[in-house]
Amino acid sequence: MAEAREDVIRCEGIWKIFGDKSRQAMEAVRSKGLSKKAIREEFDCVVGVQDASFSVSRGEIFCIMGLSGSGKSTLIRHINRLIEPTSGTVFIEGQNVNAMNAQDLRRLRAEKIGMVFQSMALMPHRTVADNVAFSLEVRGRSEAERMKVAAKAIDMVDLTGWDRKYPDELSGGMQQRVGLARALAADPTILLMDEPFSALDPLIRRQLQGTFMELSAELHKTTVFITHDLDEAIRIGDRIAIMKDGVLVQIGTPEEIVTEPADDYVAEFVAGISKLDLVTAARVMTPFAAYVQAQGPQETGPWPVGRPEMNLNELVDLAVGTDHPILIAAEGQPVGVVTKRALLRGIQGREEERAA
């Protein structure tokens, strides 16, 4: 039985309209359904985010992906109210963030939300340890406690031994690790990460992605991760939201985004993405009962056996060296069959002919 989903973040109908007449523009949207172009022409306002709704469950990595100017960075700043929405509501663990007073909002930002940006803004006059421990210092924790927590966070990001160094003595990748450690030291419930690795060299970037994914799995942090790189979103995200011109065009798992693009814009994005590590047996298999009905009773003893969650790469390994279909089983019971034809169609990204 699937675990019940617990939403930590919930955004409902978020609009952000920039300009002196943003309120009038919002009213015109409600009463007349004005387009972005009409809002710009009539009110000299720009729509940054348009009616965005989504939720993020506990421990989930939720990636928002879009090109520059798509509104993704504007949207993420609504979660901790660095930007006030023109309309809409943000809830953190059921609490209405929009309704919080200044004191409650400061507490939320200090205790529940950590932020990691592309630019780390490390304090140059402070050591790595002091930078990492800064949030604890603000909370009035003792120096001994701060240094203990900082040392643990520094170890998590593989910077042990660098705690007494200063930011200008570190490489860009190391500075990014300090920023991640600083966020983790505060032990927030939520991590907001705005293109944290985009300025790094590809190799360093991939290493930090791996570090982050390991830490996320270990610490079970709820994360909203902004990126313009679909490969990064697919590698990191449990779910992905594709954003264009302030609109969330599609939300889904990496497999759903790649195999079921909502429109031509998303389809163009995913056209060059390899499906071998994304598409699972569950998507390309024929249900076992349907296969038997079409082909008659089967002697499955010599067939290779896979699981519904196995990806195409793993299925190819099973298919090599045998002429038999692959039997897909769950909890010891046959649930589907992947034929060579269906496997090849899956690799092509075509599922309409997957049945035997």
C-alpha cells in the first residue's frame, strides 16, 4: 500500500504582476481574462508568474525548469515571501505564509527554510566554519555548539580540513559546497535551491549533483530546485515542473515528462533526452493477462524475469542472449510481458505498438 502523501509546500493560484498598476491589472485579469500582452499594453505591467499551483511532499526533490525569463526564480521566492504575490496563497506545513506577521516570517526563514543560490555570497572575512555556522550565531547558540554543528555539516559536503580557510582560498566548487553546508547547518525542513550549480564546470557540477542527491536521501529534506538544464532536472528531480512565460506548462515525473510531453514546447525540450534510464518496464509492458489472451497459455520457465521499475537499459541486458520475451513480475506474480518489439519501441519513444 502506497504511503500517504504529506504536502510540506503548497502554492495555490500564485500570480505576480510587476508594475505600478499591478492590482488594477489583477482585477482586469479576473473580470475580463486579459492576456499578458493586453496587461502590458493597457496597464504597463509585466506578468512574471501566472496562476501557478503545485505542491511538494515531504522529502521530495521538486525541480522547476525553464529558460531565462520563464519566471522560475520569481516563483521560488514566493515560498519564503521574499516576493509578495499579487494574488494566491503559499502554505508551509499547513500554515498560511501570506498571513504571517514579520516576526513569524523571520522565524520561518531562520528555522524552516534554507536557501542556496548560484552566488553563495560567502562573507570574505569569515572562515569556512564561521560562514557555515552563521545562522546558528544569529540564533544565539554558543560557540561550542556552533562549531560542532558546523564541523558536521562541513564533513557532509567533504570539506573536512578546510574549516579554517577563507572563501578566497577555495575553488568555485568548494565555495558552493560551503553554501550547501551553511544551509544544512541550520537544519531546515525545506531547501530552496536557485541554480546552485549552473556556474560550475561540467565535471564539478556533476560531482556536486551527486553529493546533493546523497545528502537529500540521507537527510530527507524537502527541496525546490531551480534549473535551466533539463538533464540536471531529470537526474535530480523526483518530479519536474516545466515553466514558460510565467506558466507551469507541465508537472510530472521525469519519465512522464519525457514520454508524455504536454505540448510542442515540452516535446522540443525532451527530444534529445535518452530514454534508456528513464522509461520503465511498467510503461512498455503488455499486461500478462492480455498477453496470454492474445497468445494463448505460455511456458514462461525459460523467460528472463524483470521488475516493473526496471528501466530500458536493464531490460536490454535481460534481453541480450535470448529470443524469449521478458516476464515482468511483482511480489512473485507475473504482471506483464515485454517483447523485443515493445522494447525497441520503448527505446524509440513510441508506445503505440507495444503490445505483442
